Amino acid sequence: MTTLTRINTRLNHEWEAQHARQIADYGSAGLITGAEYLQKISEASQDELREALSAAVEGNPAVERALLHYFQGMAVNAAGYSKGLRYLRSIGQADEALTIAVYALWESVKTYPVTRTTSVTGNLQMEMLKRITRSMTVKLPQIMAEQSFGDIAVAEAMYSEDRLADRTAAEAHPMMCKPHEDSFGSPWVEVMRVLEWAVKTHALNLEEAKLLGQYTSFTTKERHVLAESLGLSSGELSERIQVLKRRLARRLASAGIERGALV
């Protein structure tokens, strides 16, 4: 009996065997090993990360493959929270769900809109989600038709061009994680699920969900900047967030849903 190997496992094994210790041309980074290039990417600024994606778009296969490996955890997580892919997992098609997510990520790396200069990781995630949704709309039109808001609307609201974007790639986005086999159930996935549910059920409007999601993912410094942009003190912003959390907690409780990472 043949066991289907998960695509991310195959890709991880391929990376270790063919790329991690092999020297290749990584564009502006020069002739280095894949492992050395991943270390550079982990320390890159947003501009440097966009430069790397530009090299992938221009057809550098080594950079393209390294970026797929670096962001692979993003696809693993999407397979756990994207509506259509969750449905595939629920009917025993977890491998297909993961394959769709990884393929969407790979295509997004190769076609990244390099004119977008901020929120690089967030924009990459958004492009991946768009591809996943288009793919699932064809595959499962009845499931996706029920998605009144869904993943893209939340991602676009939280990670649009006007989002604070001077974070380094290492800090860039809680959704981005180093590749590994089991990323399902991470706190950020739970946050996305709760926000999606809150918007769909009108527990929060989109702006409130955006604010709560940003506050949850931001560093302390970024929260101070966020408060200033809203004309609030840090204490006032914290109070507003607590009000939103309490409202969401009551709605989750009334629906019989266990509270997630936000509350």
C-alpha cells in the first residue's frame, strides 16, 4: 500500500538534499549556499526582501526556490484557516489542500507585484490567498459562495499598503513562520479564524477587526505608533482594545465557541 507523502515534507527533503549545502547564484547575495542565503533573508529589511522577490520574478531559480522554502510555513498555515482548504481537510483531503496552498504560494513568489514597496510579507500572503480562493471557487463553488467576507477581505484590511511597514522581514508577520511539518493550530491561525468569524457574524465590523488584529500582532513600539496615528494615548488605545475583546468574548460565549487567542 502506497502512502501519499505530504508536499511540504517532499519539498523540505529536496531542500536539504539539493539546496541547503549547495553553492548557487543568489543574485545580489552572490555565490553562497542555500542555508547561508536563508540566513540573509531572515535578517533582511523590507526593501531587501522585495529585492529578493524581484530576483525571483526575473527568473532566478535559486532565489525562487529559497523563498518558497522560507515562506512555506505560510502555506501550511493557510491550509489550516482558509475556508475552502479547511473543507478539503474535513473530508480527508488534507494533502490536496496543502498542495493547493503551496502551489498558490509558489506562483505568488514568481509573480509578486514588485511595485508594492511596503508590507512585503503581508502582500505576499494576500496574493497567495487570492490564488487559493480563485482555485477553490472553481473546485468548490458552493462552499466558496457561502463565504460572505472570507480570508481575502480580512487580509486586505489588515495588511494593505497603508499598514505600518518598517518592520524587518524577521519580524514581518506572525503568519510567516519557518517551514516545518505541523504549523496548524498556531496562535496566529486562531486569531485569523476568530477575526473572520467576528466579521461574518457582525460581532465586529471590518475596521474593528482590523484594529484588533493589528494590535494583537504589533510590537509594543508599533502599538505606540498606532495609538498616535489614531490620536489616542497608549492607555486609551488599550482601553478600546479591551472593549472590543470583551464584546467579542461575549459573542463567542453566546455562540458556544471556545475563546481564541485574542481573548
